Amino acid sequence: MESLIELKDIVKTYKVGAEEVHALRGVNLLIRPNEYISIMGPSGSGKSTLMNIIGCLDTPTSGRYELENVPVHEMDDNQLAEIRNRKIGFVFQTFNLLPRANALHNVELPLIYSGVPAAKRKILAEAAIERVGLSDRKNHKPNELSGGQRQRVAIARALVNNPSLILADEPTGNLDSTTGEEIMQIFRSLHAAGNTVVLITHEREVAEQANRIVHIRDGNIAEDIQNR
Amino acid sequence: MTAFLIKLWENIKIALRALMQSKMRSVLTTIGIVIGVLTVVSVASIIEGLNRGIAGQIATLGGNALYVQKYPWVSMEDFSKFRNRPNLTLKEADFIRERMKSAEAVSPSTGTRQDVRYRNKTLNGISVTGVSDRYDVVTGLVIEEGRFFSYSEIEREKNNVVIGWEIKDKLFENRNPIGEKIRIGTTTYTVIGITEKRGNFLGESLDAEVYVPLGTVFKNFGWHRSLTIAVKVNDPAKVEAAKDELRFLMRTIRKLTPTEEDDFSINQQELLTEMYNKLTGGLYTAAFGIGTLSLLVGGIGIMNIMLVSVTERRKEIGIRKALGAKRKVITFQFLVESVIICGVGGVIAILLSFIVSIIISKITPFPSAVPAWSVFMGLGFSALIGLFFGIYPASKAARLNPIECLRYE
């Protein structure tokens, strides 16, 4: 079957002082297009490291990583930046919006880095903001928006370049439960529209909304359950 | 090219937004650059002013004129040493006129300072030059109205006078002075000519002078004075040879033995030009020294503030990198920012230097003008400083690890 992400024997070792930390100890994982999958685990389990590697923010110490059959594990900084720009849409726990830029400009950022001309950029960014239902707030700066609205801007930004994968790291971690539910609703609809969504979380209720749950413990995959 | 310009424009917008965020800091950062550029441009404008004024004046002395005088114009030695030299005499001037082959014209002259009076107006301490008939040719003096002295007027030591433009202006205002009588010291002279306006030389007006026949100076103001013997060389290409001939003639008439030093000086415009060039060269060196130093200090200030800015904006850098900004994009963004800070400093400095230039020409005798090249050089240099000192912080920003940056709050 076709694979979107293929991780083979991924090992990640950090040096903290003189001590070696084994964050990942040989992870094998296959994610197919249009899956809705959550990666779960307590803090220190290695799930953040796994997310960084899947998100091409980091490279494994050893092992193979193929994204859409392209080996990315041996790419350099600039090549990874291009992969992140074109294939991955990030949604962070702390939103990570540029505070001085308005919502529209924040959503435009990935398009700037992929060299889309200004006029087309504006059209695409407005469409993405429309999808998360924030058209009336597009000229507001992040500090003029509520937490839920900020996360919607971040989701619009993640969508705007039409990525192969939406990677959300604790997307509801800084939100109250009602707002969190609204955000989860958006992810469900994105999945329904054909997107691949990878959710990193330590909350069971959040993780259980996905169709497949992968449990990480001590740098290994402990369980891989088909949820529905 | 257009893609680059668009990218540049995007980055300029980003940079301006970031700089507006910390206006005070940005302005303070530029001070070093401002001082550096201001120093260089101000000195350049003073020298430009001098060039327009003085260099022109020196040139009017005539490149092919030699002046035999008691004192040298430029000397490293104590001037008291020259005081015991014998005065230059008319006999010596005649000797040179008869014998010198490379001379087109020889014109002795001498000077004194006297009060000049017309009706109830008196000008004190005016320079009075006693001249011979070819003086105007030798020194390049131009008569605007009336005429210069004829040979017979000089010979007969007539009490006629040619006055400078400023003397005419102050004594006669709008009246025509030709044919009028003025008193110089205790003698009455008839005005026969007015010289063309020449301007200032080191703050002293060259137009506040009067010229009378040489003989009348001796007759009316005393015999004990030294002459200046001006010699116009007939071939401008052979000034040095003419100078040797002149020196030989002077040594001959003064009967100097080969071991004796010259007891006279042969001056020429070149000496003044040399001195002037040395003076302005020194000024330029000093200005560039101070300018370079403050630009260096300013540049280090820029580097420092950019490093602070990179640290402060780690989160922003992390976000941009996560969203796909490559190293060169981040580098470019921060370089544009440091170049803009420096460019703003350069612009402030140029504006200030125009003000300084106006103040200088108002309160000092020096004319002052900001030369165009110094404006471009000032802006260019400040941008270059921004580029040079921005490289390290920008490349540091570009190399930051996005994961660590995103963790930073």
C-alpha cells in the first residue's frame, strides 16, 4: 500500500553533558495518506523527538525516513527547510504566530518562503483564513485574538501551502475544553476533506479522536491501535 | 532581478516593522555612524569650500610667475633668520630685467599700509601696493573699469591710483570713482581704474587694496623698504630653468661666493599650492581618521545591537525556519535590517552636515559647500558598515536550531 511517511529503525541520541540520552531507540512507523493518527505518550517518552523528526525539524542519529518516498534523513538544513515549507503544516501548542504581524500576514508566511507572488499569496491566504472561519478577523494581530482564534490562524497557516501532512503538537494544550473541542472539530473536517493529520498529545481524550493511536514509551512504540 | 527586488522589498518591510518596534534603540544605535559620516562630510565640505575660494585665488597668482623677495612664503625655519637679509632694490630689479633671457616681464613692487580717505569717509590700514607698469600682466590683475598705469605714469611717479573693488564699494557706493580724488596717508591721488572683484583669501579680502606707482611709495611713504620683484616666465614649461637663471642673476648682483647661502627667496605659486595641499591633505587625513574610528565604533555598536536583536527574536527566527525559511533568507532579512539602521544613520548625518555647512559659512571666514561625492560616499560607507558588521549576527541567526528557538519564550 502507498505510504506517506515511512520510518525505519529511527534512533535519536542526544548528548547532555557527558551523558547520552536515548530519546528514540529504533522506531518503525508507516503512515498512509489521509490517515488521522495520534501519537501519545507521557513527557520524556520521546514523542516530541519523534514529532521533530517527522516534521523535518531534526534528523535522526540513524535510521531511514522517507516522506512521499523521498529520503529526508540525510538532508541538510536548507533542503529540510524546503521540505517543511512544501510538505508539512505545523500547528503548535503555543500557536507560534509572529506577534507584530496581523493574521493575514502570518498565514502568508509559508507562501513568502515558497516564492508565491504577492497577489496570489493574498488570495490563497484569505481562502485559508476563510476555511477556519476567521475572515472578519484577518487584519487583527495575535494579541487582539482569543486563544482559539490564534490557533485557527495557526491552522490556516498550516493549510495554506496545501501540505502533504498536518502535524499538530498538543494543539489544545493551551485552550479551555470548549475551545479545544472546536479546534478538534476543525482537524476532523480537515481529515474528512482528505488531509493527513498527525496529532501529538499526552491527553487520552484528544488522542482518542483519531482513527489510529500510537503509544510511545521510553523511545519505542509500545502500542499501535486502530481506533475505529 | 525583479524577483530579487521583490524579496528585497519584503525584507525592507520586515526590517522597518522590527525597527519601528524599538525606535529609540535604533536611533541610539546609529549615533556612531552619524558622527563618523558627519565628520568626514563636514570636513569634505569645508575643504570643498576652500577649494572653490582659495585654490582659485592661488591660481590667479599665475603658474608661471616667480617672486624674488626678502622672505620666503613657506619656511620651516625661524623668520627672524631672514630679517638681516638686504632689501631688494630697484637696481636689482633693473639688472634682472636687462639680463634675464627667460623673462617675459619683470615687475618690481612694494607694499605698505595706509589710511585711505574720500571726503568724510576713512578706511584704516588699507594695503597700498607700489607697482611698475607690467604688474597687471605679471600677476594677472584684471581691470574692470578705467585702466592700469602706463609706463610714463610710473616713470613720472604720478599720484594716480587703481583701487580694489571693495574700496570702490565702501568709499564711493554708487558713484563713479574714475577721476575722483582720494587721500592715501597725507597725499592726494586721482583714481584711474578699478580692479575686478576677487573675493577672500583666508578671510582677508583681496579687493580691499589700492595700487599706486612704485616711485610714489618711496617718495611719500619712505625709502627704507624691500621690493618684491615679480618675474613672468616666457615659457611656462621652463619655470624651473628660469628659476635657476633668476637665482644665478641674484647671486651675481649680490656677489655671493659659492659657499654663501642665498640672501633672498624666490617664491612661486607652487609653494602655496603645495602648502595648501599639505594643509587640506592633513585635514582629510584627520577627518578620515576620526571618521573611520567612529564608523568602526558605530559598526561594532550595530553588531552588538543586532546580536541582541537576534537573541530577542529567537522565537521569530524559529517560527520562520519551521515554516520553511532557508538560511540565506534569514541571513538576508537581518542583513537588510542592519543596512537600514546604518543607512538611516547615513541619511541623518548627511542632513546634519548640510546644517553644519551652513553654520560654518555663517560664523567662520571659510566658505563651505557639501560636495556631491561626499554625500554618496557617506551613504555608501554607512551601508557598507551595516553590511560588514551585520554579517556575523545575520549568519548567527541563520544557523540557529529551529527546535531550540521554538522552545524559547
